[in-house]
Amino acid sequence: MAGGPRTIETFRALGALDELGLIVLPLLLGGGMQLTPSLSTDTTLTLTNQRVLPSGPLELIYTFA
């Protein structure tokens, strides 16, 4: 599944996410974008995997607890 902050938060609120994969691009423009503004404070993300892709981006995999 692909989507932005609204999609992520909708599925998280429904309890339909068990893993979240992000691709971080190394750009230096502005302040960035908040991933999910209304992420509940009781949500625990655990980094389970990370790797640098051949062209430079970083792939991060998190699980929800």
C-alpha cells in the first residue's frame, strides 16, 4: 500500500497497520513534512529494519506495538 499522512493515520486508527515502510530521500529543502500529525501518544513504533538503497535513499521499516 502507498499513501501519505492521511492514509497512514486512517489505517492506523482502524488498527489495520502492523508494519510501516518509509523511504527517506536525502534532500535539503525546507522543514519537511510531518508524517502523521495526529499520531496517538499511546502508539509505539519499533524500528525493525533499515537499509540504504543503491541510489542513496534510506528505507526504514517500523512495526506498531
